[in-house]
Amino acid sequence: MTIGRGLAPPAARGLAVTLLTILVLATVGCSQAPTATPTPTGITGSLPPPATGTSAPSPSPSPSGGSPGPSASPASTGPSAIPIDPSLLAILPTSVGGATLIESPETEGPSAADRALAVSVDRLVTAFASSPDGSDFALAWVVALKTGAFSDRFYADWRETFNQGACSQAGGVTGSAESTIGGRAVFIGRCAGGLLTYHAYLPGANFIVSVSSLGPKRFGDQVIQGLRGT
């Protein structure tokens, strides 16, 4: 892959490994997550709809009995290089499709420890939502970029790396499309297993929001539709 300005090859590899870990965590759980909803917006691009009848199990509850999240915590690969900033969650909707978006610390560690990724990324946070029956889920990343890190080339490489990592456990990347959701330009990728990815850049905040989503309710659409910010 050609790597854009500010995203060195080790950073791209680190992001792909992180996403692989995240997708495994998101799909091995077996219980439920909480609730409430914006209405999904249809995709107007050429991407076909996700496969129906494919369930995505919800994450298991945390041992402390608190809010559920992905079922296991990956080991950190080193000291934190990128701050985790829960205040970034304010840009996301609070819920999608009857499921509450909650911070997912288990999926943040590997990227937070990636010093190559820290060249371009200033702060990040992730959030997870799953339907009670496990048929739908979404994992959203909010990434605050450093000043000057964003370019069209950077963004294209980010999307390619993210999609490859997310689809590595879902049959590989099979298609892509551009759409408008909630008045925003959105890039959408599709995996063979029906998983969809969504990418939106918010120039006013210098944020990238990337989402991996599975299920007929299109939680990913709803996350992008409900974004707050410019």
C-alpha cells in the first residue's frame, strides 16, 4: 500500500493489527448491550446492502458488572503514545438502533501505544454498540488528527488500511462506494461477510470518524447520521 503523508508504513501495519484484534473481540462475545435510536439513512452509493440473517454477537458484560464492552482486553504493546480522550465521544450519537454507544477501552490500547501512528494522531477514542439480540453491532473510532496531518492521500490510505484490517476477519474487502449521509460525504467499504465500514472527515474539528458495522439495521449509517460537529 502507498502510505500518505504523516502515516508511515509501521503505523498502517499497527492500525491493521489493532483492527484485526478489535473485530475478533467484537464478534466472540455472547451477551447483550444497552439501548435508544436515530433513524438510519439509506446508502445512495453503488454498494449492495449487507447480507441479511448474519448475526453479530453482543459483547459480554464486564467482570465488575458495569457497562458491557468487547469480551476481552488485548495486552498493551507499550506505554501510551496517543492520549485516549473520552470527551471525543461527544461528537457521536448517544445511541443507535436501540443500543447505547459506550466507550470501549479494550479496543483503544494497541493504537494508543503505537508510536508510529502518533506521528499523525493527536487523540482518539472508540465506542461500541450492540443490539440486544446480537444481530447488529457497530464499533466507532473518533480520531483527532494533528495539525497538518490530513491530506487526500493520507485519508485514502487511512480508509484502505482500516478496511483491510476490518475485513481481514470478514472475508476480505469486496467493494466500496461514496455516499452522502446526514449531509456528509461518506466513504463506505464492504467485506465479503457483510461487514460495512464508514469513513467521514470533519474538517472543522480535524477529526476522522471510522465505523465498522454489521447487521440489517445499519448501525454504521446511524452513527454517521447522528454525528455532531463540523
